[in-house]
Amino acid sequence: MKKYNEILVKAQKIKDWMVEIRRDFHMNPELSTQEFRTGGKITEYLETMGIEYKTGIADTGIVGIIRGGKDGKTVALRADIDALPIQDEKDAEYKSTIDGKMHACGHDAHTTILLGTAKILKDMEKDLQGNVKLFFQPAEETVGGADRMIKEGVMENPKVEAVFGLHVSPEIDVGKIGIKYGQTNAYTDGLEIIVHGRGCHAARPHEGVDAIVIASQIVMALQSIASRNIDPVEPVVVTIGTINGGTRGNIIAGKVRLTGTIRTLRPGTRELVIKRIESIVTQIAEAMGGKAQCIIKEGYPALVNTDEIIDIVKDSGEGVLGTDNVVMLENPRLGGEDFAYFAKAAPSAFYRLGCGNAEKGIIHGAHSGLFDIDEDCLVFGTALQVQNVLTFLNM
């Protein structure tokens, strides 16, 4: 227990430093692929710590490396660095200063925790039995920066043998973590549907083919996939998020565009859902005298943890936070997470770091304009990541 307390004390000593960093990132959010200031600040901190790094990975990503004083394995830690196009609505001195942009998913906290972890591990580098790579990853919210980083070689030279990642979660109280063995996140596929009808005067609808009516029928029919084509105990989401068509109230629309998302957990279910969507879209359109095309945009793969690596997180959590503060999560989330690419490339663990505090009003979920964190989570997240590294390298 002593070793865990020592690491927690080290993290506690740099809390004020981390809070300052996190608030600076929070006040200056940058969207996916635009993380230029964020990257510049990260490299400033790495230089101050004397940590070797490389920029320009997946354009705005950064990889740092701490080379241990003893030969051994190489482990990686990942933090996503991008923000969201959301208006910051909370009343806080550190709220976003940029209109319409906000760290509403905690990536500012993830980045800060990785910098804190790097600071502690750098001080221990002579005793480290192996190497630690630091992945500051762009574009988690959009194009999947993790996949690009892997394709650009971040898992090699030296070869990464395990990856740890975390995500702040306001639904879990600060001082606790949530872990899950096996699958933690879903497949996420994008959906675009283009409906073609034939426009005409709204007073003479029989002369045209109403693309809005066809689109409406398609939207309603798609709801039957989860309720009638899939086992009721199998989670599936088919959501239409936008629908656009028509030019005036007295004109029958000749074209409608719909976009949405598909969330599934199993490969077989994913395949079935996509086939049903394609069938429903084309056949309803044809039956109503129009045509429609369905475009499936492959998204992030499912995120599946490696049992042996999650075991390390569980052990670290019990040591740093206490056994009662390690929560076993029962079900995977239908949200997407591009850490899944790292989990496919090497044994990995992705876990939830509690950041909620009802007494402080920190209860709002990710992607909300009121999202915030209890900043004590920065200390706990840093201590956990340090311990995860030490345990893995000494296995």
C-alpha cells in the first residue's frame, strides 16, 4: 500500500500546476485537426520537462518518449486533445473564451493528466525498466486521429506492447473509476440517404413524386429494425439526426437528404442492420415512385479491452483509490471511441475516471454546454496512469 500512497502524494504535489494547465486548455479549445495552439503548449511543457518528442503526427499530433534507465518493454499512454463545436454555457472563470467551441468531452483533462503523468515518470526515468510513449492524439471527435497515428508508425521504434487510455465520466463520482472487461464501446457507422422524387406545384401533387413523404416513410420504417429485426436483448441504435429538403411551402420537394448514425456491438448484428437499412431505403422509395441511395460511412471499430491489461488497471485502482472505489461496469456503451484502433494494434485498457460531484453541480454529461469536471480527478487520473505504467513495465 505504501507504494500507492507515494505515487498519490507525488500527484497531489503537482495538482495546482495541473489545474492551471487544464484551465488554460479549457479556455482555449480547438476543434479536430486545428489543435495548433494546444500542440504548441504541449511541446512547451515537454521541453521544460526535458522529454524527447516528435510533432506533425497525423498533422497536429505529438508523440513524446521517456526512455527508462533499464532495458525493458515499451508502454504507451494516450490522451485526445481536440474540442467540440459546442457553446460553453456554464458559469465559471475558466469557461471557453472562444464562441461556439468548448472542451465538452474532457479532452483538456485527458491532456493535462498525460502531462502530469509524464512529469512524474520523467523524474523516475533512471529507475524505469523500459520506455513510455506519450500519445497526444488529435481528431478523436471526427476523423479518427488514432488510426492515422498508427498508420504513421507511432506503435513502432520502439514497438509498443500495451496502451492505456482513460476518459473522464461525470456519472461516476470523483475518486472512483469504472472498468469493464471485454467490449466497452460500439461500432459507429455513419448513414446518409438521398431521396429523389419529382418536384411540382404543391396544388397539383399528382404530377410529382414527393421526396419529403418518401423520406418520412423511410424514417418511420427504420425504427422497426431495432424493434422487429434484432433480438430484443441486443442493443442497436439507428438514428436519423438531420433531414433537409424542399425550397418553399407551395412546392413538392424533388430531393431530400437525411443523415444519421448506426450503433451496434456485434459484427453480425452490424452487417444485418446495414442490409436492412439498404433494403428499406431503396424499396420504399421505389414503391412510392421515387429512387433513393443509401451511403454507409464506416466509423470507428468496437473497442475491446484486453483482460490482462484491465487487470492492471483494477489493481492500480484498488491500490490508489481503494477497493470500494473500483466500479465494475456491466454493459458496454453505444458511444464511439477511436482508442479502439490502439486496442486493435496492441493489448490495451480503456477505463472511466470519475469526475462527477453532485454537491458542486458537476452532473452534466459529455457533449453538454454545462459539462465540467471536479479537478481532483486530475490527481487521481495521474496517479493511476503512473501506477499502470510501473506495473506493466515490471511484469
